[in-house]
Amino acid sequence: MPVLRWLAAFALLYACFRAFKLALTLSGLGAAGPLILGFAALIGAVLLLSPEIVIPVCEWFSRLFTNIILPSDTFNKPVLSYNLARLYVRQMRYSESLDQYKMILRHYPEEREAYRELISFCGLMGETAVASRYQKSFQKMFPGEPLELLDPAENPSAGARAL
């Protein structure tokens, strides 16, 4: 009987406020009794209302804080990482490596290292048409900048050779 429960909860809330009002008029230890009675009435009212009010409110607050701590944002492009492409080169999975470099450049066209590694990789594999296409793209994106080719299987900060 939710109606009786709601009526009992409002009666307890009314008793809670009356007890607090009485406690404010008393001084010293005389106010302790009405305060304890008021808090007991407040706890009773909350317990009576919890299925309809408290639980949904707590769920709402928990979703709010969960979204702050663990956001469910979706991103329109993947996180920039060369690790998979370099791993594929080391494992001699060249077509997959080529796809990874192309994906990096599709989502991050301003990445110089991806151009350099892709062009170096294509040159090593004999894919001169793909290498020249990306050389032209590099020169268009970064005019006047020299193209230093890198070995994609090694650390890109290690030796680079000028083209």
C-alpha cells in the first residue's frame, strides 16, 4: 500500500520538523530529546520513501559520478599509435603494416613520422608508386621541409637518412 506508506512518511516528516522546532526553543541538554526524536523521524521517513524516491535519486547520482570518472565518450578517430604498424613490419606482415600507416595518415594527416616511415617502408618493399604518391603528399603538406626517411622497424629517433 504505497499510499499509506507515503502518508506515514509525511507524518514522520511533519513530526521531524516539529521536533526540530521544539529543540530550537530549548536550551542545553533539554534539546537533546527532541533532536534525537526528530532525527529518528527523519530516518523513518526516508526509509518509508526509499523505494520510490531515494533509490532512483541515488541511481541518478551514481550515474552522474560514474560518467565523470568513466566517461563513455566516443571518438571519431583512433588514438595515435605507431606500435601496431611497427610490430607488423618486424613480423613481416607488410600489407597489414601498410594499412596501419595509411590509417594513421587518414586520421592524422599532419604526422610527419608516419609519412617518413611509410615512404621508407614502401621503398624497402619495392612499392615505388605508393612511396612516390606519399612523397608528393608530404611535400604538399610540408612545403620546403626535407624528407628524412626512417626505418619503421626501429626507433624513429634513431638514424635518419635525407632524401
